Amino acid sequence: MFGPGGSPSNRFEKGLKTLLGLDEAAWDVIASWILTTDQFDAEEAVSSPAIAASSLLPGQFIESVEVLQSILKGWHIYDLRLTEIQRDLLLMGHPREDIERLGRLLERIAPIKQRVYAEDMRFDYENAVLPTLEDVDVVCDLRPIFEDYAYPLPEGNTTSHTRLLGFSRMVLVELLTEDFHGRTHKLAFQMTEQRLTDLQAALARASEQLAILKAKTRDLSTEER
């Protein structure tokens, strides 16, 4: 399951211990989510009503899902039998009754192992090459306009730094991106109301182009040739 000569990571071992320590009710919640989700993003799912209403702590849910995803991916990649997976888990020192119990859960979620692997590959391709946008923060700012600057100090002019001429409405934007190695990058900038309108129009046009692209590529075959 861990590949030729491979071994489980510390993260996998910790997550497996967490998973095996949960009761059947918690396993039902996890299995139901895995079988019905499209994104397989456990960190986002912890805030969903079904997960929040369960007895699972966020950390327990995330660790358990990550372990099951890892097992399902290895199951698909190496075309394993369930007994081979259980053998690998037994070699990690867990009681046989725990691994047999886990086997029943794996049988339940086995039908989606290829979909889990495909989603993992999709994530790698979508996040390769360039940093990916993860979060956006936007703040509106009312900026006063005075007749003169606070600095540098005036030299003989007649303008006043305390005379208020008016206000300018600004939009402050912060973009947070993450690269393939998990490093966060931040870009902060400001724009006028007119530039915000221009950006909104550009995004609307891009959305229209994306809709056309989706329609044109919907029937592209993914079968091997």
C-alpha cells in the first residue's frame, strides 16, 4: 500500500490511531461524507452542518479522512486486494480485531477509490506551476484629501495642510495565494471605484468565456486511445 520499499509516515500512523479510536457512529458520518462529497476537502467540510452536529472533533475528522484517502489512493494505484491492505496495517502493530473492523469500512467506501485518486491528481495539476488563489480580503476606505501634505514641510507656499478639500473612496484588496509547496504569498493593492468597476467587468467577461469553454469541452473523452 505504501509502494515498493515504502513505509507509513508519522502523519499516517497518527491519523490511523485516531480513526481506529472512533466509534461506529463517527465512522458512519465519515463514510457518508466520503461517499457523497465532490471536493474531498476535509478542512472545509468540518464546518458543514452534518459534521458540526456529530461527535467528531475537527482534528479527528480531518486526520481520519486523510488516512482513508491515502488508503484508497494506494488501493487504486497498486491494484491491491483488501486482504493485502489489511496485512500492511497489521504489520504496523494494530490489533487484528481493529483491522478487521476497518476492513468493513473500507469495503463500504471501496467504490469511490478511483474518484479519490482522480481528485488528488486534479489537485496536483490545478496547483502546479503558479501559486493558486486561496483567499481574498477586501476593505472599503474613505480617504480624506487635504490641501497640502503633512510632509515635506512647506517652503513659502500659501496652501494649508489642515484645509479639507474632500474625500476619495478607495478599495483595498489583499490576495493570498499558496504555491505547490504550501508556501503562502501575499499581494496587497488599492484601487479607485472606477478601477473596481473595470475589474468587475473583466471578471464578468472572463466568466462568460469560461462558460463557453466548459460547454465546448464537456464532451471531451477521457478514455485511453
